[in-house]
Amino acid sequence: MHIVKEAKTFESISTELLVVGVTKHREQMQDWASFSAFYGDSLNAWLSAGDVSTELKSITKLPFVKEHANLKRILFVGLDERKNLTEGDLRAAFGLVGKELKALKVKDYSIWLESFTTEAITVDDVAFIAGEGTTLGYYSIPHYKTTSNEVDKRIEAVHLVTTAEDLDKVVASFEVGIIYGDAVNEARSLINLPPNLLTATDLANYAQSLAIEYNFEVEILDKAQLEELGMGGILSVNQGSYEEPRLITLKYKATEDFTDPIGLVGKGVTYDTGGYSLKPKDSMVGMKGDMGGAAAVLGAMKIIGELRPNKNVVAVIGSTDNMVSDTAFKPDDVITTYSGKTVEILNTDAEGRLVLADATTYAKQQGATALIDVATLTGGVITALGLDKTGALSNDDAFYANFMEAAQETDEFVWRMPLTESDKKRIRKSDVADLNNSPGRDGHMIFGGGFVGEFVGELPWIHLDIAGTSDAVAAHDLGPKGGTGVMVRTLANFVQRLGEEK
């Protein structure tokens, strides 16, 4: 996409559509008189009559009635009371704009940035949110239908209409927003891939392509190497499958000596039947998305590769599927993880925590001095928090508080759950092993994440359970149903913030 930064006046617009924000008190908007004169005297009357809606996130499409070289339509975006507008509202509104742009098959368009600013939201903020929101809203799920012969049309150019003095900074903000949106969309596409088209090997190949594109150091361990290392967590889950597992490591080196890297650990279970603790048939549909944690980490690494923050990162993903066969692991088995800790298997459908145990241990060995693991881990988080909140555990208040500032900036809702000594005792309760992998259905989210915490040690750590937020059951302002790419933006933003602290 080519971003043009020259159009400072309405008359100089040379695109087929102009996006304009409108509020109830538009007379307070900078240059509104100039714009209404540009469009025509009827505009204010239509707004007063409600023919052009100012309701939050409403979209009104009108033709441009005057003679103009190329401008055909105005897309009015309702912002309601300007003083109440939040960045989350604005992002959602631009998501809807992205959907309209796709539906209209627009090739080039303009955004009047100042029409979306408030006292708290600057023109640079608007540019970033516009780039991110429209990119997210423009996304559609890749499909395999044979009946469609429609040519896919893409946006080729965007003009930013603004009076800002530092145009380069505004354009840079818009471009960074697009980078964030594109990374989320790639994560979404990974989650939406059918499981026969995204095996552990395929996920490793995608990670390899990121490494080549962004000059990451990469290591892919295959089954034989995992056996040699004794990674019994991943290997036990993989026992029932003919598809080999992979342990994927990417290193972004901001410094030559690779000191003090933050570890991002993702669960990459490409399909989960539940194993011998077999899921009901309705619960099995959608388990292609059980690698949403891996997708979040890979999406964050894409942003990190693009923006090159001043913070070292090691990303580790454990990937396998969880199948049923005569070789699959069973309830009552005892396994030995990579850390040396033994685990009594009480539930083969509590497999993700076993994969994360080995991946977390490996991230520590690679030098991580703080850890964040991301996983579609438990149905319990949905029972506790619903489908719109990511559940979290942490052992470090300051680390978590810093992370939450990043999450609030990206408007991704995270809620911290308690992890008590009583919970830890139940995870450690076994007559035959150091740990058990399923203490009970009560507090399921806490037990799942707490199990991973047993392999963290004293490092600052955050566990993110995205089982509810990784998949949307219906279309929403920022995209279609299916994979959401949740936590991509927050993880990347958090790493950027850590880099700025140095």
C-alpha cells in the first residue's frame, strides 16, 4: 500500500472516497466550515435532521455531489460526543470503515484526520488507530470454495488529509498501525487454517519464513531431538499422532550479547481431540484454533521484526496435535518433563500445560529473565470470565502492572486471577509423581496456569489464558467470526515499552 502525505486541502483530494468523522457538536471542529462549504450547504441540514448520523460507530455513505476530478463518495463516521470518545471507540469505528472499504472495493481513499481528533487523541494517535483499525476491519477469512471467481481487489493508496506540520511523523504513525493490523491478520489466518493444512511442521515452516524475513535466529527441534533432550511433556501429548512434534525457537537480538531477553512462550497444539479423555463431538469442532497462543507469539514477533525495539526477545513454541490411537498417552500414566519433574496424568485433555512445561523450561535455558506464556488453555476461563476477557496469573506485581499498561493501550481486556498456596498444593498432590495435571474442574483456569507456573521458578512470569478471546463466535467491529489474533498487539506493545525503558 502506498501512503500519500500531500493532500492538505479538501480540493486537492484525488481519491475515490473521503472518510470524515462527525459529532453532535461539529461546529467546534477545526475547519468544519471549510469542509461543509466544500461538500455543500445541504450537509449541515442533513446532519441536523439525522440523515447523516452522528451516533457512535454509525456509517453514512453519501455521493459527492459537486464536480470533482475523482472523489465519488464521502463516508461519514459517527463519533457521538467528541469529549467522550475513547481510543477503543475510535479503533472499532475504523474497523467498520475497513469493512466498508472492502465491500465497496475501493482502491484508493483519503482520511480527514483532524475530524477524528479530540483533546486527548492527537492527530498522530488518529493516524495510528486509523491504520490499525482499517487493516483489522478489512480482513476476511481465507476460504477454499470453488465457486468464487471474483478478483480480489486491494487498497493501493491512502491519502492523509491533515494540517499537521510534521507529516512524516503522521505517516509513520499510520504505517505502524498497519504493521500492527497486518500482524494480527496473519495470526488470524494461522488460527483459521484447517488442521490438515497446519501441522506442527507447517507451523515451524511459517516461523522459519519469519526468521528469514526479519533476520531472527531460529532453531527447530524435531521428534528425535526432543527425545534426545527428554522433553516428555511435548512427547507424551504427541504419542498418539503420526504427525511429528516441533519445538520452535526464534531469537530477536537487539544487542549482540543477547542479555536480559524476555521470553514469549506459545502453546501450538494444532488440533486437540482430548486424547483418551475424548471431547464431545460439538466441543471438538474449532479445535484447529488450539494453537492460538503460538499464533499470538508469532504475530508479536512479526511486529517486533518490523519495528526493531531495543529489547532482546526469545520466543519458544511447543507444537503437536493431541490424537487418539493405540500409542496415545493415557490417564494414570506418569511422565517425566524436560525439567526432570514427574507428572501424573489424570486427564489427557489437559495437554497444553504439558507442552508449555517443556517450552517454558527451554525458554529459561535460552536465557529468558522474564516469561509470558500464552495459551488457549482451559474452558474454565470462559466459565469464569466469558468470551471477551483474557484471564491472567502472575507471580510478580510490578511485572504484571507494567504489562497491564501495555494491554490498556491496545484495549485488550485482561483480568488477573489469584494463585494461592492452596492451589499450588493441589497441583502438587499425587501419590506417584511430583505434580498432577488436573486437580479438578473447580478453579480449572487457575490450576491450568498454575501448573505452568511450577516450571517458571523465581523469574517474573505472566500466564495468559486466551481460550475465550482467541476465537470470535460472530462477526464484530474489528473483524469476522473466527480467529481474533488476540494478544498479538499487547505482547508487541509490551516489548516496545520494555525497549524504551532502556
